[in-house]
Amino acid sequence: MSRSYTATDFFQGPQLEMAEAIERNDMEAFRQGPEQGIDLHARGDKQTTLMWFALLQENTDAIRTLVELGVHPNESPVEGGGTPLGQALRKSDTEYLKAMLDGGLSPNDSAGNDGNDTGYPLIFSTITSGTLEHIKLLVERGADIHYRLNDGKGSSPFDSSTTGTKPEIAMYLLEQGADPNIRLRTGVTPAWGVHLKIQDIQSGPMRDQFIQLRDMMIERGVEFPPLSPIEMREQMRAEGLTPVIPRGHDR
């Protein structure tokens, strides 16, 4: 983000007045815009909206106020830049996300980074795009760490956090009470994912973190080495369940 751009680079007319209020950090004047019929969602030059301009100005008061006034931060995707919400998740600190939550964004909002509603709570995209601090902020604000997706597998935030390169997020979710014993409808378990990570990753800090994660899971009753997905699907059948067979597998 950069403050080198000014309001006149993007806006004219009523939107220019609003952008200049952002530059002055005059939220009292800014709040009068909707009362005067000014469209806070409209795009100016270079497809820039007032929300994007608030990010360019690094103005968290304006970001919060825009959300309060009904501008969803998942609106107005730009090519190569995603959405303002996506930008907030990619930012190394949490100040933009905090401003959006302070403005009324739900920690369980199902926003993507392309202007669409994914149907997946925000915590899932944050695991991919954000940091541990972003996850902590969402959880502190009420994000549901036990949510199971209706994605054909029944994915949860915890199992999603074990498949990437951020074991610190998985460890935090465990500390917050996430269930490590879940299994997906495909028979895949978080334990299996962690087991493979430890096998595949070269020695180093990340592998050490996955070993620490494994030990935390064992403390919570998870068996290692775990059953493979094929073995788990057989167990599910023995329980009278019908597992989902992944593409390329016959059982």
C-alpha cells in the first residue's frame, strides 16, 4: 500500500469529496455522504473504490467506517489484486482485518478473494492467505473453529491447517479446543496428513514443528502411526458408513 496516490488520481464529483475526507481522516464528513445519496460502492479511475482508496491511504478509521456504512470488504475485486478483504489477509499485520471486524464484518463471513461468497467461513481462507495472528484475531472475535464444510469431505479448520506449511496455526487451534480426532468422509484424517508431512519434509524448523504438533495430538488421544485413508475407509464400512471414495481409487 502507498500514500503516494491522491484522491484526484482516481475520483471526481461526489466520490472525490468522500476520498478527500479519507485523506483528511474526517469521518464526520465522510458519514454524511450516504445521507446525501453518494454511492460508497462506485468505482473511480483504475477501477478504484473508496474502500481500495482507504487501503492505499492506510486509513483504518476509514476502512472501519466504510464497513459500518455497508461496504463489504469482499466487494470490488481488481485484476491481480483480489479484494480489499484479501489484501487485509495478505498484510503482514492484522490492522486492516481488525478495522473490518470492528466495522461489523462477521468473523464467520463466507467471503472469498474474488468478490464471491464461497460458502466457506473466513477462517478457511485465512489459514491459506493469512498468518497465525490473523487466525488468533478471528478466533478472539468468535470464529467457529469446529465448523465442518459441506464440501463432500467434511473439512474442518483444524484438518485444513495440517495440510499446508503453517503447523503453528494447527497447534494454536488445538490449544483452543479443536478436535484432532476427526476424519473426513474420504477416510483422510489430520493425523495421516501430519504423519506424511513428518515423513516427507527435510530436517529443519518446520519438520520440528510438525513433530511438536504430532506430540500434541498424541496427548489428546490421537494414535500414531495413524491408519491410512484406505484402512480408515474399511473401518468406516465396518461401522456401517459409506465413505467417499476419492477419484482414482477403487475402495
